[in-house]
Amino acid sequence: MEKKLKVSVCVVTYNHEKYIRQCLQSIVDQETDFDFEVIVGDDCSKDGTRQIVESFFIKYPKLIKPVFHEKNIGAAKNYFKVHSLATGEFIAHMDGDDYLLPNKLLTQAKFMDKNIECVLSGHDMLFLNEKGSFSTNHKFLPEISDIKSFLQYGNFLAHSSTMYRSIYKLSNTLDQEPLDFQVHVDRVKSGIVGYINKPLGVYRVHDGGMVASYFKSTKMFEKNISAILSVERFLKGEESELVNKALYLLGIIWIKNFIVLGETKLAHKVYEHSEFKRLRIFQKIKLKLFITFRHIVKPIYLIKRGVFKW
């Protein structure tokens, strides 16, 4: 009987010619005491991404399993396709523009083995900007928590830091284009979430990244709202104050980012969202002040600005 793989690393990539080589090399260089596979889904990239993936397949044919889409199917379908092919006990997700630090797979798999009640786990990340500078957004988080943690801390799991048990695979029924936040929330409804307070990967911050594109419209803001409300429905209204705080913090993040981008109309659209009617009056006033004094807020926020969290 063939022994089941311990870990499947699922990589989704699109036009990552500048980054995918480092991403894949950081995975194949992982030192472990178990076997793992690397499934790479290229969503019909228009640059040299496919050729780089092919070169890794030629060099590591027993390790790399490429999936080349002949037409662009979108990030969500690519994600679900690649994850559906995973055969490991644990499934680790990677975006093609990020990369792993040494011993990530071994450390996280051991964490999952130790904490058998964990459905999903993540870890701290280093952030790398286009100038080549590293930073951290580290805040100590509970090693073990539940779905309420997504109300307290927002989407605290960087997508490329996640590892989950394969029995909790999801099908593409959440949404035609779900956000990573929605996927995390839906998984943790089945159990608890773990967190390793140590950087085990590097997250790239660049204009071509998925998160940078979130702030081009209110579309992703609405998806974040939906994720928070799904937590509230799951808790059956038990944590209404915590939900309100989560909505308020979400409002601050999106209003600030729209102000930085000069999208005042979109900032107003966030402020006027129907779900914000439930906020306390002082919370509504503070959100309004950010917009009113946007010419002061913008330069201050640009100085302090770190990595988007939601």
C-alpha cells in the first residue's frame, strides 16, 4: 500500500515571472523528515512564468506537478483546482509571488501534529517591498484560538502562511471569487485555528499583487463585510459587540486606504455602507473625521503605512 504524503504545497501563479523561481526554489529546498509534493497551477500567464515552472518540472519531476491552464480561469478557480489535486495529509498554500523561509514545512507540520484539534494554522511573515526592504507587522497572537479571532484581529492569516488538514478541503461554493478571508472563516467553522509566532515565510508587497488590487474598488470590501457577517451568523448573534468592533476596524482600514489613493468617493461609499448603521455614534464620528480631514490623514498614514491586513 502506497504511503500517503504528509504535505501538499499548492502554488497558484499568474504572471509571476519575476518571483516564481524564488518561490519554487524555496519550496524544493525545504528540509523535512517526510515526503511532500508541489502542485503548481499557472493560470495561462502571458509572461515567462510557464517556462520557469516547466524548468522546475524537468529538474524535479517526482516533486513538481504542474497544472497549465490553456485559458485564464481566474484566481478562485485556479485555487480550487490546484487544491482539489492535493493528496497530502496537510495542505499548504502558496501564492507564486511569495516564498518560504527554511524549515517552514517541517515546523508547521509538527505544529499540526501536536495540535490535533487545529483545522487550520498560519504563522508570522516578513514583508518585502519592491525596494528590497524587509519589515514585520508582528503582533503576538494566541497560539490557539477559534473563529472569534477573525473578529478580534481581522484576517490575521497571510494566505501563503496557511496549512490545513486535507479533510477540510472546500469546493468552489462559497462565492464565484472568494477572498482568502472568506476561505479561512469557512474552514474554522469546523474547528480551531493555530498560529506560530515566528516568521516562516516572506510576503511580497508590490503593485501587481492581489492585495494591492483589492483597493481599486469596494468589491473586496463587500467580501470582507460578508466574511464578518458569516462569523456573526455562525455565532448566532452572541458576539454582536465584537462584530461591531470588527466592522469599525474594517471601515478604518478601507477609508484610510481609499484616502491614500485619492478615492474620496469610495471612502464615502464605505462610510455610508448599510452595515455601519449599527456602529456606536463615536465610531461613526471617527470614520467621518478621517474623510473630513483627509488632507492631514493622508501624509500621516503614508509615513506609518505598513501591510494591508484585511
